[in-house]
Amino acid sequence: MCYTPSNLDFTAKKAYEILCQNLDKTLVIIFKKRTDGTKRRMVAICYSKLNGTFTTQNNLKKGLFQVWDCEKGDRRSVPLENIWEIKAGNTVLFDQFETVQAEIDAMFG
């Protein structure tokens, strides 16, 4: 079950909602790493509970969502504010640019 974070900006909340709607599914997540700013493409499982661990409220306060990196075989934390795209197969579930554009259109219609 996903906790609703209050500290995230609009696009981070949208990315979080998409990840929560796709728990235990394999996704492709494209994001910018916090550490060095490089672009990363990760094939990951967004898990509700896997190997006894899951995304905690503490991680979310830091803006992080924990996933299982299928290629590296280990847990990784994805920075929600830096997610550019989330895909399931060939279907784009989240696109940061389109999300921001939709919000601008809604505000200034």
C-alpha cells in the first residue's frame, strides 16, 4: 500500500502515483541520477514487498522510491523528482514534459 507523500512537487507526485499503480510489475524507468547528473535507464520492478523490503515513508521524505534493478540484481532508489519517463513495454505511462505541459494547460487553458 502506498503512503501519500506531501513533500513532493507536482511531477514527482505524478511519477509516484504511476509507480504505485504498477507495483510488482516490470517497468523501464529513465531518470537523472542525483549523484552525478547522468541519465540512467533502468529495467526495474516496483515492488510492494520483495525480499522483506519496500519503500518506506522515510525514503519518500527524501523523495526516493525503492525498486528492484533487474539488470544489476539489487535494490536501487530512484529520485522521484528526476524521473523523465516510465514505460511498461512500449506503453509510456509517464512523461515528465507531457505532465508539466498538461498542468500548464489546465492552469492557463
